[in-house]
Amino acid sequence: MDKAVDSFREFGVSDEFIKYYSELIDLLDMYGVRNYMDLDMGIVRGLDYYTGIVFEMYVPDYKLSVGGGGRYDNLIEIYSGKPMPASGFAMGIERLLEVLEQRGALKRVTPQIDYYVYVLGNDRNYLSLGYKLAGNLRSRGNKVILDTGEKSLRSALEYASKINVKYFIIVGPKEVSQGFVKVRDMGSWSEREVPLSEFGINAKGE
């Protein structure tokens, strides 16, 4: 960055810009961040409202930029009608998360789902019961997924296992007619019949 002014003069850059650049370097020095900066005359940002220097942000050992921005003295005036010089930037959240994950500073954790309620068939009575059951479970503070039969039972069980579900509830015609639902413990893969009354639902499904 120190040799840039000589290069600017060699290429016929205006004294006004050289003064602007020199003041910018002094400010970077003042804030103690100059050593983190590199001048790259090849950076071109796609948006056409920039009016001065543009910049991009990188972290070591990560090839893509994690943010970028620049000077845009006319942008606020376009929307507000008031002249207001400004500069700003945007961060790439997904890229930052990827960087943190690569460095071991962030671990992706799949949230624990307490219940996966699966409704067999598309009968409205059983669908209504499924919604009621899921609502009662959620009112008790549980995390619940309600599947209205869009997946096959086998696919639903595989998906529930993949996303770390605790219990899989099957709402089926045969079981409901007898006043219970099947509850499968996804950890032990054991299954038991649980009365609807335990979920706050009476024999009529209310």
C-alpha cells in the first residue's frame, strides 16, 4: 500500500484521488487496521451506485470473500431526496458460518424433535385428530412434526430417524377406533400402545 502513490503518479492518476487515498491510509493507521489491508486495483463490484473506493473482506485460508462494500455518496439521496455521503458493506452470513465451522468454532447441531405424528390415510377425522394431538403436545412444550401422510410410513420412519426424533406416533384407523395410538421409541425401536387420554384426547377424538 505504501508504494501505491508512486504507481498512481506513474499511471497519471489525478492528484485529487492521490490525496483521498493518502488520507484514507492515515485513517486506517489511526484505527490500527492498516496491516490488515491490501490494495487490489482489480476489484470491481457489480453494483453501479458506488462513487469511490470499493472493498471486499477475506479471512485467511478461505478463498471466497465474506463481505464487501464501498462508498456510495448518491444512493441515499435517490431515495430520500437529501444529499448524504455514505459508505457501507454487507456480510455473507452463510460464508461466515462456514468459516467458523471449518475452524471448529461452530458446531452444527440438529435440534431434538420430541414427537413425529404420522397420520395414516387422508380421512378428515383422522387428520383432525392428528392436528389435535400435535397441538396438545406442543402446548406441553414439545417440538412436534405433523405428517399428514405425504410420505409413506417407511419413508417417514427413515426421515424421523435421520432428523433425531425421540418418539414416532402413528395415528391409524384401527388403533384410533380402539382409543389409542402407537408410539415408537426411536432410540430403542420399541413400540407401545398409548391411550389417547394420555394426550388429553377423549374417546370421541376431542
